[in-house]
Amino acid sequence: MKIIPLLYALVLSFTGYSQRTPDDNSANCVANWKVGEMKTYSIVHEKSTVSESGNTTPFQFSYQAQIFVIDATPETYTIKWIFQLPDEFKALHPRLADSLPVFDGMQMIFTISEMGTFIELVNWEEVRDAYVRQMEMSLPKNVDSTAIATMQATKKMFESKQLVEAALIKEIQLFHLPYGYQFTSTEGSSATRLPNPFGSGSLPGRQTYRLTSLDKANDAFTLVFQLKTDKMTSVDLQDYTEYHFITSTGWISRLLYKRTASAGKIRQSESYTIELKNQQ
């Protein structure tokens, strides 16, 4: 059983962004970026699954994202992300690095609003093809017909830009989730529904969000989002997302996302840690 796509956990209902000047208990999440800026982020992606028998399947993968602000208008920015494998990884695993085109040089070009809200993935077909190519390269030489059929079905899943955006650019969707809104130290909440990671149908839940710290002296603020399924459900699913922002620029200095899901003896977890490497 697979962990459901990360994006489904990110459909949060915030109070609309206001142009009001933030007070002592609020912060505006706005991308005050400039054309030509470049930031490098380290990304650590971890997964773990505990089966009914108690067997654990861990996974950890580290890579980098170079983020470029390549164009801007009064209404939008054009942003480019380039994923790269660390030099140490490529030195230790040269053949494996060659089979990971998605994480070594692939470009993701997309637009965001003037405040930083994600709009659309411009080169979605290129991104899709890179993922498909990586899937094909990961197949063993003597693959059976079932595996081929599964891969072909997966390829058909990504025949639209919306599906590619929902499933293949998780890091970008997660990164831009809070932009364009004003947050306060008063907790906001709303009811929501999300797909069941262990079966069909959806699960009722509640999402909350609030500003947990506002440090004007150090030009920083922190946002925390949480999502939990209702206690009446048989599935316990919880998300915790923490954003550390540089107030004046709107760049994220650190992002931590963690999801846990359990049903009976089966437990799953997934996390992303995204951290700014160059502070200039």
C-alpha cells in the first residue's frame, strides 16, 4: 500500500490574504523576490512502512534544489527549480546517479503570483517525460508483462498538466502552500476530507494553522499547520508542517513536513526537510 500523494494533505482553507499592514500578532506570507536571485536548498525525503507482520521498510534520499527567479511582471514571477544530486552521492554511486534523471539536472519551470502563490507548471510535459524515463530505467531487464502493464497504466495517469502538478512536483507544491496569505497567532481551523491511504473513499478531518512565532528583531516568523482525521474513523492520519520564513524577503529558511498514517498494525510515515543553504 502506498502513501497517498502529498498534495492531498495540502489543500488547506486559509483566510484570504489581506493587504493590511501586519500588526504585532500577524505576518504576511509574500515573496518579495527579485529577478536574478538564486537560492540553494538541501532536501531530505524519508519514508517508512511497517507491515502487519512487523517488517519495516525504511527509505531515505537526499538531494538539492537550485531555485532561480528568471522573470517577473507586475502580476507574476517565473521560477526555475533544478534538482541535483550531491557530488558525494554521485562519486559513491555513479551508475545509480545515471538512472536518476529526475534528481540530477531536471528543470521545473513554473509561474507564481506576485505574492508567491503557485499558478502552473509551464514545462509539465518535460517533467512527466523525465519521470517516465526514470521509471523505465528502473525496470529490470527480464521484466514480466504485469510490470510492463503497470508502468503503462502509470504513464497514462499523467496525461494532463493537473495530474502532473498534483503528483510529480510535491516539493514545489509544499514550498509554495502558504504564500499569498496573512497569518495570525490566533489559530484558524476548518473541516476537510482527504483520500484514505489504506482503501477507497475519503476520510473526514480537521486542519489548523497559525503563526507560532514572530521575531521582528531577527527578521523571522514561523508558521505551523496540522491536519488530523476525526477520532471516529478507523484510520489515524496526521500531518505536521512547519515553515520558518525570512520576513523581509519571503524566502523560506527551513521547512519540515511529516505525515504519519496507521490502520490496525500497518503504519506509514513520510517526511520532507527542506533547508536553505545560502543565506545571502
